[in-house]
Amino acid sequence: MLYLLVSIPFIGALLVYPATERLRLPPSLVAGLMALSALVLLLFIGFPVYSGAVLLSRAEWIPQIGLSFSFRLDGLGLLFAELILGIGVLVVLYARYYLTELEAGPRFYAFLLLFMGAMLGLVLSENLLLMMVFWELTSLASFLLIGFRRHTSEARQGARLALFVTGGGGFALLAAVLIMGQIVGSYELSDVLASGRLVADHHLYPLVLVLFLIGVGTKSAQFPFHFWLPHAMAAPTPVSAYLHSATMVKAGIFLLGRFFPVLAGSELWFYMVSGMGLSTLLLGAYLALFQHDLKGLLAYSTISHLGLITLLFGLGTPLGEIAAIFHVINHAVFKASLFMAAGIIDHESGTRDMRKLNGLFKYMPHTAALAMVAAAAMAGVPLLNGFLSKEMFFGETLVLKWLVEAQWHWLFPMAATVAGIFAVAYSLRFIHDVFFNGEPVNLPKTPHEPPRWMKVPVEVLVVLCIGVGVFPNFTVRPLLESAAAAVLQQPLPEFSLSIWHGFNTPLVMSLVAMGGGAILYSGRKWLFRAHDRIPFQISGKQWAESLVESIFQLGEMVDRLLDSRSLRRYSFFLLAIVVAAGAVSLWGESFPAAKALTPVTIPVVIGGLLLGAGSIATAVWHGKRLLAVIMLSIVGLMTALLFAYFSAPDLAMTQLLVEIASVILVLLAMYFLPQLTPPESSRIRLARDITLGVIAGIGVAILSYSMLVQPLDSISSYYLSQSKPGGGGTNVVNVILVDFRGFDTLGEVTVLGIAAVGIVAMIGGLKIWGPEKDWLGRSWAGDRHPVLLTTVSKLILPFALIVSAYLFLRGHNYPGGGFIAGLVTGVALTLQYIASGSDRARQRLPWDNLKLVGAGILIATGTGLGSWVFGFPFLTTTFAYVTLPIVGKFEIASAMLFDLGVYLAVVGTVLLILAGMGGLHQREENV
Amino acid sequence: MLSVVISIAMVLLGIALLLNAWRLFRGPDATDRILALDTLYINSAALIILYGVDIGRADFFAAALLIALFGFVSTMALAKFLLRGDIIE
């Protein structure tokens, strides 16, 4: 059930596009139905959780690293899941009216559902590594949503900043989770929670805590990582309402709750967490007052409230933790409604600037009433939900276990009251500045009430504010109790949720906050001037951007230091280091000849001489490029001959074919390049390079010699003996390729395909003018396709294809196989291109080579997957003997199908590259 | 008897290879070298066949077959390059 629950949003994200395109359904309807069905399912299966049950689903994923696909639904997860899905449904409805027709496309809803699924997975994960996966996914989805209006630079910058900060925090959190998992010995949350004080007493605890808090602080916008959140307000308002008030920024808070039993309760926890929370609370509240942008005010107030919750968790007391969870609920409800109200105001009046927005009550009394109730809840006015949790907060700051002795135990209640004063002041500003305070100034539009259904989500949330505020015990208590119990992992202390606790200190603090806030707001004009005069404005955004910038600069500097863009220097350093390393490790070694060397015969001498001479000639004549190519051909041919001589016919054939293809390739490229390379190295450098080359050559010779004289017991004897019984073929080379090491071959073929696609992508559409005369100034010959050549190559094609088929079919038992057969076909077809020209050849060979490569890889992979169907590991092969008339008894191996995939991929790649290079030439008739 | 013939033939082919190489390295013209390379391919095919006959294995036939079939492709590509520059038009 939990799997179904978590997968519903993801399925929805996949469905939005096809449903919109094919079925012509509005994307908001699809998204809304998905979110609603998930919510209903959650309420249904979550019922036993209220009485303390914990639902678990588990499946192994990669047990070797402790990663399992397991989910858990307990009180805390239930609370967050309800927030995510409940507010999610409302946001979908709201976005339907908020976004323009163009924006509200499937893209938006797909991102929103993706985020919803990531968030749901995060709060329901039982496995810590799985949780990290979802954690990163929320960062990514948030990036996509913030940058949704990708044509504006604020959106792009805000998205990048958010990703940079939360992504970096995710990295720290991953480290914390890994260490924690190592200490506990399991990544399952149940085990971690059951480990008691194990982590807190470990000597790595401080490190874990710091890393953990970086993760939490970045996600939940805690000081000093808070700066990304205001910039994330570039997102469309439904996104801000959803991600940046109700859900994603609460992910860090969620973790504080989740790991509360494991990490909390130490002095370090208290100082770090409550310190972070306290500074965030004050800073956010202070800055919120000075924002002129409606959403900016809400963003900083969100930061401040998140700080409040963090502070409550930091206190480490059971009651503080209950208050924290209570405030999570309350804040999500009133802040989401406020964001939606701000969105309505923006939508209907065309601006969010509070200096222009005044007196809107006349124009939209309904919306104004809703927003005022929600803002009052934010200020902590009695009879609303914000009051209750704020009261608990004030109460908790008075009884601090760690500070009772200290001289400055008055600091926390004091700071709490100050933050309360500011909260009242900015809430007042939201109400008074926008809805009263004279007439609007230069509004782009005349404001009016929004469409009926746009207000419904706000109404629902505001009703919740009042419902919780007036009847807390009926509405929220069961949910709160089950969540708090899940956090504490022990019986809850008594706590009372009521509006009237008698005339006590928290009430006095509330009253002071109310009064102080009103006074502060009335003095706002003076305050704004004072604030503007503060000479330094710390911009976290600039700081982060310059950090990124300097990282790039550092990278470029290192790059400049190391990279001289000279191929010769690369190879010089590479060779020098290899020679040095080899010399160090081989110094003083002797190689006793334990095995006799094969006697030297005349063919080997001749072949070796030609090989050496060809290599040297290539190097000497490298400036005359055509000559160098010819010399290189000798080397290739001689290598093939030597392979054949030393009984490696498969290698010989491959080498021959690759040699031919390479000559064609080099010539194709050379046409566009200068034919002569000017001599460019001084004599000293030449001498230096030659010396290094000779030393390296001697080194390789020594190494080869030492290998040859060692009695080597390699794995080859195993392959030789197992080839027939295990793989059903007598050609060991081919059996290794398609069977024993089939997985390697699959990888290689895939790489081949990727390379081909890369080349196509690089030269696609590229046209280059070729030289008009050759390098000696002679005109080119007039005959493009000499008749003799065309005729011969046409004659050759059927023979070549027969040879190819022959090599392919017998490959399992005799030299040949899919790779060689593919090369034969590829070269034979390339020959047609050379002889008859691209246009004609393309007419005759009309298939898409790219698809050929893809088909080959798919067939090879499919063969591998096929063995799963029969319950064997990936790429297990099988074979059988079949007897047919005429042909006689022969053997069919499933590996042959795999080989067919290899064949197709090779043919496709050869043609893609060679024919692609051949099409580069810009000719007059095509211009 | 056969082994003697094969030995003689191989020596002769070896000499042929060396002579090919001489033309290859000497030139003087690119055409000379390309022709020499072509001949080198043909001689190689012959050498492989002979060697296969000598040690009595048929595996080598395929390699010689490939040289016979495609040995001229390099030659042709090089010649086309000399003539037209652009080998796939």
C-alpha cells in the first residue's frame, strides 16, 4: 500500500503529458485527481497510525550497501504526508486559476507532481539512503519549479542559487547519514531509532551533528543559509505557497523531528540547534518588516517561523518538541493561505509592491477578510491556531534545562518576545498597508475579486486556522499526539491545548508582543528610513555567486597550469612519467629465462623488419601526410600477418578490416586538411623526443620479454577447456566475446554506438569547402566515378555479403563472428559509397544507420534480458543441437542472437562514421 | 616433396615482400608506393595460404580471403584520393 501511495504522484507526473495530448484532459484535472486519490488512500491506510501503529513495507534493493526499498508510515510521516497531499490538492486547484493558459500546461503539473512524489517519498522512507535519494529529488524538483518561468533571469538565478545551496546541504547530509549508518550498523530507520544513545555517545557525534545541521539548515533556510529562500520567490506563487511555506522548507524540520531521539538531548544539540533557530527567528522577523514586496515579506516571515520551529526542537524538551510539531501544522496552514492571498492580490492588481498597494479592502473585501484572518493567525492573535503554538513556544522558553543556572537565562524569553513584536508588526503591515491605508497608487490594473474557485483553497485553509484555534482538542490533537509520539519514541507528557490557561507569563509575553507590534508598526516610517541608512547590506546571494565564480576561476587556473593544448606535450609528459615509473619499479630486477622462447624464423624476421621500417618511415615522413598514411598501412598489414602467423586468425581478420576502414577514415579527414605539415620542432626538441621514444620502446621490450619468459598460468586454460562444454563453440575467441565475457562486449558495443551518435551529432549538418587543387597545384581529375571501379565494386558486393554471412554463421566454432562479419559488411557497403558516390549509395541503402546501431544494441541487450525470463542471470547463454536435412547437424546458441546485435551495431557504426564523414564536402551543386 | 616446394615458394615470396618494401620506401612517386602497397597485400595473401598449407590448417583461409576481397580497397581509396581528393563524393 505504501508503495502505491508513494508511486501515485510519480505515475501522475508521467501521465500528465499523454493525458493532455491524447485525451485532451486539462492537466490540472489529472494532477488534482492524482493528488486527491493519494490523499484519500493516505487517510484510509493511515487510520491505525493514530493509535500508535507503524506501517512498514520493505523490499531489498542493493542489500550490499544497505540500500533497501522500504517505507514507513508513522505519526510524523502521516502528519507530513497529510500536509503534502492536502495542501498539494489545494495548490493544484489554485494554480489552475492563477497561471495563464500557456503556463498551466502539462509541464507545470508534471513538475509539481514530481515534487509531490519526492516529498512523499522523503517523509515516508524507512531506509536512510532511500530517504537521501528523495531528498535530492526534492532539490531537483524545486529547481525546476523555481526556474519554471525560465525566460526571466530572476527565475533562473533563483533556481540556480536554491540548487547550489540545497544541493550542497544535501551533500553534507549524505555524509552525516553515512556516518550515522556506520555507527549504528544499519540504514533502516527502525534500527537507527532503536539504537538509543549510541550515536550521541559516539566520538564522531559532533561531526555528524554539524553535517546534519548543514543539511537541515540549507533546506529549511536557517541562518546563515537562509538567503536562497527570498530569491526562490521568483517561482510562480502556487509554487511558493506549496514548496516554500508548507512543504519543502519543512523537510529540514522533518529531519530534526525524525532524528530527534537519536541526536537530541546533548548540550551541543541545544546550543547549535537553538542558536541557529534563535538567530534565524530574529533575523527573519526583522527583515520581514522591511520588505516592500508582498512575497518578500512572506518569505522572510517563513524564515523566521522556521527558525522558531528549529529553536523549539533545539530546546530538547518533550513539550518544546510538541510545540514545534504543532507549529509546523499551524504555519503550513496559515502561510499557504497567505501566499495564495498574496498571489490573488498580485494576479488581480498587477503588483506586489506594498508601497503601491493600499486600500484594497474596497475592491476585494472577501479576499481581504480571508487574508486578514490568516495574517492574524501569523501574528498569534487569540482564537486562531498561531496563538496556541506561539503560547506554547513562549511557555517553553521560560523553562530551559540548560540555562536555568546560567546568568543569561532571560535571553530566550526576551528574544522570543522581540520576535513576537516583529511578527505582529509585519502581520499588521500585511493587513493595514495592503487593505487599508488610503488609496492604491498607480496600479497596473483595477483590482477586483478573483474567480470564485480561486478563493476556495484559501477559504479551506482559513477555516482550518479558526477550527484549530477554537477547538484544538477536537481538530488537531489526535494528529499531533501521534506525530509527537513518533518523534519522541516514548510516552508523551501531559500537555493541554486550550485557549485560556489563566493569567500567566506566556500570556503577558503575548500581550507585550501585540502591543509592541502595534507601536512598532505605527513608527514604521521612521524605521524604514533608519533601515535604509544601514550602510552595509549582507547579500547571501552575492556571496554564493562569488563563491561559485571563484570555484570556476580556480578550475580555469588549474586548467591553464596543466593544459598547454599541445598534443605533443601531453604525450611527452605521459611517456616521461610512465618511463620514470617503470624504471623505478623495474630497477635491479632480473628476469631469469624460465621458459624457452619460440625460435626466430625467416618470415618473422622479414615481417618484423617491414613492421619496424614502416613505423620509422611513418614517423620520419609524418610531415608528408599521404606518405605517412601509406607507411602506416604497411604497419597494419604486417601486424595482421604476424597475428596470422602466431595462430590468431580472428585477430588477423579484425586487424585487416580495421586497417582498411582506418585508411578510408584518415583519407576522408585529410581531404579537408593541409597535405603537408611544416616542420615545427627545433633540433633539440627532436633529439629529446627521440631519446624519450627510444627509452620507452626499450622499456616495453623489456616488459614483453619478462612476460614471455615467465611461466604464466593465466585464465586462458580455463577458457580453452570450457569453451565447448560451457559455451557450445570451439572458437574460444568468439565464445569469450559472446558468452564468457558477453557483458564486456555489450558494454563495448554500446560505447561504439555512443561514439557513432556523438560523431553524427558533431558533424551533423556540417558542410566544408574542399580544396580546389591538390597539394602540388594540379587540378583534380574529372571522372568522379570511374566505370571500372563502379562495376568492380558492384560485383564484389554479393561476394562480400556471402563471406560476411559465412563468417557470421560459423563464428561460434571457427574464426569469424558478429564483429568481423559486421566489419566485412561495413567495408563492403562503404566501398559502394566510394565507387558510386553518397547520393546513389544512399538511394540503394535507404535504411537509417542510427536506427541500425540502436537495433543492434537493443537486440544484444534483449538477448541478455531474455535469460531473466528463464530465471537465469543476465546474459546466460544456452545452446542446442539441431539436425536439418542437407545442412546436417549443427548447433544453435542463444549467443548467436547476441552476435547478431553486435553485427548490426558494427555495420551501423562503420557506415555512420565513414558515410557521415564522406558527406561533409560542400559542393557547388548543393549550394 | 610438398614441403620443399612450399619452402622455396615462401623464400621467393619473402624476397618479393622485401622488393615491394624497397619500392614502397624508395618511391619516387606516390603512385609507385600505392602500387607497391597493393602488391604487398597480394603477396601477403599468398604467404598466408602457403603457411596454412604448410601447417595443415584451414583457419587461415578466411584471412587470405579477406585480403583477396578487400586488399584493393585501401589501394582504391588512396588512388581516388590522388585523383579527386574527396573519396566519397
